[in-house]
Amino acid sequence: MKIYGNKPPENQDIYLKAQKVGKNDVLSEKSETEKTRVSDKVNLSGKAKEIAELKNEINQLPDIRNDKVQATKKAIAEGTYKVDSLKVAGKIIDELI
């Protein structure tokens, strides 16, 4: 490692000036970016609005369908609930593939 004292090595002053200029460019870029943020605008198509409305309706649906749960509980209690083993096996195989 070389120590140069108070004077930077040759061509080092050019590097320091380039750093200062680069910092000024970054500052000017930020101000330009801030200006464009004010004028940015988003327009949604009719389909996008429709999808957003449908998504809101879906989010309002309950996670658990109590009517189905009650019907299944009733069928189990009465002994009428039947499980199709072939259908269950097919679904398991589909999940594995």
C-alpha cells in the first residue's frame, strides 16, 4: 500500500470529480422521477373492473359452507353417508401424478 500524503495520486483527482458529478446526476434523476410520479395515471379496462368486483364477491363468501357440513354430519349420523373408494383412489393417484 502506498501513502501519498495530502496530494492524491496522479489521475485520482479526475476520479474524485467524476464521483461528485455522479452524485449530482443522481439528485437530478430523483427530482425528475418525483415529477413523473405526480403525473402518473392508471386506467383500468372494463374487464379489470369486472374481475375486481368478482374478486370482492368471492372474498365475501364464507370459508366453510355450513349447509354442506350439516348435511354431511346428518348423513354420517344416519349411516347413509357412502364413500366411493374408487373415486377416492383416483383422486389420490391424480395428486401423485
